[in-house]
Amino acid sequence: MGDNTFVRMLNLLMDGNLTTSTWGCRGFIDLAHVRDTADNATGLFYKTYPKLGQAFTIALEPELGEREIHFQAFDTSHLTAAQKGV
């Protein structure tokens, strides 16, 4: 399927309301928020992976109040060195 076919399908699904910054069905998806969420998920991964299996807390930027993510310790003895990132 070529790019033009994909765009035509999106346009059909969205009643011709396709723009470069937003798209969706029965509403819209703000792609800036999608990107922000993806960036946050990547950032959390790199903060958590080195501490795999350990108990620790990550303080997040306050939005409407203080926020933290608490991780509980778990057994990692069954993981390979590659899976542990060693």
C-alpha cells in the first residue's frame, strides 16, 4: 500500500478532517501530547532499568501537586546478564 492510499484511508475514516498536527476518529489526537508521553516513557525507562529489581522512588515534576513513582524490590536471579543490562 502506497503512502497516498494510506492518507486517503485516513481521510475517509476522519470525514476529510486530516491535518498534519491532529488526527482521529470521533475526536482528535494531539500528536504533541503523544510525543510528550513517548518521551516521558523513554525517560522513565532509562531511570528504572539500571535499578532493576531494587526498591526505589522517582520524584516526578509537580503538575497539580507532588508526584512519585514507588518501585518494590523483586527477584532478578532468573534474568540473564544481558536482560539485567550488565
